Amino acid sequence: MRKIIESTLNALDAAGNIRRLPNQLVDKRTVDLSSNDYLGLASDKDLQLGFEESGIWRSSSMSASASRLLAHRQSEFVSLENKLAQAYGRTALLFNSGYHANTGMVSALGAIPGAYILADKLVHASIIDGIKLSGAPFARFRHNDYGHLERLASKVARDYPYIIIIAESIYSMDGDRADIEALVSVKRKFPESVLYIDEAHAVGVEGPAGLGLAKASPSFSDIDIVVGTFGKALASTGAFAILDTYMRDFMVNKARSLIFSTAIPPINAAWTEYVFTRALEMDDRRERLRKLSARLAQIIPSSDCSQKPSHIRPLLVGDPKQAVNLSQKLAAEGFDVLPIRTPTVPPGTDRLRFSLSASLGEHELDRLSHSLKRIL
């Protein structure tokens, strides 16, 4: 087996696709453009100090020491779920991560007899893994092509009564947006269908009070499951699902990632609730991020001018070795932008993924613009 493993690693290295864990940056002058800290809260010392001074953490345990179904301590989890339910107007369920949420819930839905899954071509790997775990038949519709989605749904609806439609609201590698109303429109044509939207990169950033694009939609009630994460804009760890009570009960009984995994530490749930509550009122940061996103869109133009720019911007390179080389050149210029290669993205679409934070200054993007002009 060792020879096979070595051969695999050598092949990855030769293709420019070998991965290594990066070292921590020691140069504080380096601008981090790879983080998902979209609101700049992870490094907000005032926010951390406020949590410490609140004393909330003093009564919170550092470990759940059991799965959610077995944990003796539940108060922090229940409090956070109640806060989420109040904000969204629907029940909430916590998961350990976005990966756990998607693999657990998608596999549970797909295992329902008569289920067929239709997922956008560019959904996250955690969703794909959930589909594979479910064993359900599935197809991938062309990215953001809702006509293709409807044609596929019409074709399979004759044999499968339960169609599960899965998409993201903002896509993690391209930064483009789904058309929520178009997804809902297709869903309404198939009465037994389930619409599942992953908002990992929209929660905290988009929609009313940063609750995401689904919540901003007038058709929010038609969206069966909304997934959000705490480890990106909300500067914590874990994830959540917004869903009806009957669906929540189903997931508590069928989502294996919830049932068989130790829950997040209660102190993390307490911190998350503290941050989430304050982030609801951070429209100034969201507006700043929108302005920075518009500036980055000028620096790195897109071929699709109809798309409203987001805080994620790809620079397509098309070759893994060139992507690594460009990343290294930008590092020398004082910018940390890591290369994204296959299998994270399809072959031939290797890129640099620029990810913005509200903590950045416009002068840093101006400097980035000058650096890219020199390098490219």
C-alpha cells in the first residue's frame, strides 16, 4: 500500500495538485485574502472583550462530552436555537459544522424511498458526499440553469414522487448567486418536492440583518431547508438548519452526523449566540463589505456583467501550476491568496479565490490592483 500512496502523491505533485497545510503567517503586514471572516469579527478584540466581560462564559462547559442526544447540558444549545428561530420565524437545529449539516441531512433525505436528488453542478463537496451516502439516484443540473432543472425534474417525476432540489445561495468558489425565485418556481411545479438551500457564504452578509438571501425572498416559506454556518462571517464554529418542526424531528432521528457525533462545546454555542445577536445589527459592516466587493469587481472583471458582485471573486488561471505560481508572486507582494485546484474545482478552472473582509481598507485593494497589473 505504501507504494500506491507514494505513487498517488507523486502524481499529484507532478500535476501541480499536491496539497500541504500552510504555515501561520508571521508578517502582520500581509493582507489575508483567503479567509472567510467576511465581517471581520474573528479578529474583533472589542467583540471578544465584550463576551469576556459579560460573564456568560463562566457558567459554560468547555466540552459537551457526548452527542446532542446524550449530552447532559443542553441550555446553551437550546438558547442558540431559540435565538435562530426567533430571527427566522421557524425552528432551528444545530450541527457541528456545515459539512456535518449537509452530509447528515442530504443523506437522510435521499434515503427516503422514492426520493430523487437534483443538485446544481457546483454545489459544495459536503452536499455531494451526502448524496453519495444516501444511495439515492441523482442528477446534476447545469449551474444556475433553471430550465435544465425543470426539464430534469419533469423527466424523473414520473418515476420518483419525491424530488429534492439542492442549490447554494452564494457559491463558494465563483461568488455568484442563485436565483431564489426561479428555484422556488420550479419547486412549486412538483408538489412533493423539497427545496434545500445552503447559505454558508451568505449568512451574516446578505439579506435582512444578514440572515441570507433565502430570508430576503418573498417566497421564504416555500424553502424547506436553509443551511447556515457559524464558522465564516459569524466568527465561531458549527452550523444550523432552519426547517419546519416535522423536518427537524426527522433530522434528529435520521441525520447520522448529528446522532453519532459529540456536540460542539457549550461555550462555543454561548459565544455564537453572543456574536449572532450583535451581527444582526451590523448593517454598517455589510455595507462596507458591499463597497469593497464592488471595488474588487473593478479590479478583477467578470465575463458575466449581469451578476451583482459578491465578497468572493475568482481569478481564473486554468492551470494548477500557474495558479500556485501566481499565488507565490502575490505572497511576495504582501497578499495571501491561496490557489484553488482540482478536485475542489473542475479541471481547467484552477484559480485564485479572493475572499474579502469588512476589516480591509480600500487602500489595500488599490495596492492589490497595482500588484496584479505588474504580475499579470
